[in-house]
Amino acid sequence: MKRTVYFISDGTGLTAEALGHSLLAQFPGIEFEHHTLPYIDTVEKAHEAAEAINVSSRRDSYPAIVFDTIINKEVRAVISACDALITDIFSSFLSPLEKSLQAHSSYSVGCAQNATDNPAYINRIEAVHYALDADDGAKLNRYDQADIILIGVSRSGKTPTSLYLAMQFGVFAANYPITEEDLESNKVPKALEAYRHKLYALSISPERLSAIRNERRANSRYASIIQCEDELRQARSIYERFKIPVIDTTSQSIEEISTRILADTGIERRNK
């Protein structure tokens, strides 16, 4: 079965996407075709979106699924009239909260995003800059500022995880590649000795690592399964010898990897 899903908002659509994806993930046997329609903030735009939704429903012979965070009542009325399963996220959650808190919500478009003068937002931007500057072993002189230093063999997921930790949680994450020279020494790289308490290792299956490396350097020694097995085995020996925590990234999303790292290390989230 294939179902078409729309995430619609008169703002960025990030809230609709986040909750919608979480709910749809509970149905792994169904294929979903995702469409995000941000800034649907006029009746004219709403009619265009409604037409797209209705076309999908007719094509699929099943009602499209819509997650929306639309505030404007006139715009909402147009979307609500679609031939689709409509989930109005704000009314579903805000109404019970209003009743419990005995207060009316602001119902402000994009209010969660108006944070450019918020210290947490500024920290996240600085964390992203840091992750970019300290990527792949760069800026060693700034490692004292790191909350965490991710290590691992080439293509084990260090860079995307560092950036996600920065963007989502405001964590200052550096990353350092474990090279063949490091593996042969069977020691923590000299540049990292002073920061062993900040190290966290990423590992991966040899098969997955080989597949990723082949996308970059097909049929090379670097991407061969034998090379990947050797590097991962030697890296694991270093992690065990120096009691460096490690996570297997093979079948986990960046979200899962990052959340697990924070849970294991106790590093504070700075995104609020």
C-alpha cells in the first residue's frame, strides 16, 4: 500500500513534519510519499494546496493524509474541506492544554522560530560553526572548547553526527579520524591524549562501511571489505584498551545515534 502525505503550515512546516514523521514511523509496512508545503498563508495558496491534495486522493484511490499547523481560520477552512484525513496538530494539542492551564494560547504563526535573539538559538549557531571548524581533525587548538570529540575510522558517520548534535542540541562536537597510522600504534592519537575524557567512538559493520566507501572510491583498497574489517577490528581494540565508549551506527539514524550519545555521556542539551 502507498499513501500520500502532506505536511502543511503557514510557517516553516517543521513542527508538522516532526510530529507527522514520528507518527508515520509506527507503520513500517506502508510506503509513504511525503510532500511539505510551507508558508500556506493565504486563501489562494490554500486552494492550490487543496487541489494538489485532492488530485493525490483521486490518483491513489485512498484519501491523502494531511498534518497541518495552520493558524489562519480561513486558510484552515479550505484545507479542512479536502478529500483527505486531516490532522490539525495545534487544535489537537493546544485545546486540551488551554483547558488544563485555564489560559488561551497565542496561536501565533511561527512563534517557535522567532528566536534569533534567544541565547539557546545563538548557542546552536555557534555550535554549528564550531562543528564545521573542528571537522575531520581540524582546529586541534580548540579541542578544549569541545563538549565531545567523536572518533572513528573514515566514513563511520562522524561529520553528520557532529553537525546534528550542534544543530539540534547546541552541543560543541569535534571529530577526529582514526588513520591507519593510529591503528598500527594501537594507541589513542597523541593529539587526543589530553582529551580522552571527551572521546566517544563511532563504529559500523564492515559491509556497510565498504558500501559507503565504494560510493566514494569504487573498487579501491580503501573500500575493500578486507580493509574495512581490518580497520574496524584494530579500532575496536583501541576503544576497548582505553575504555572509550562506542556506538554501532550501522542500523541507527543520526537522531538515534546523537540521542544515545547524550544519554550515555550526560552532556546537557542547550536547545531550549
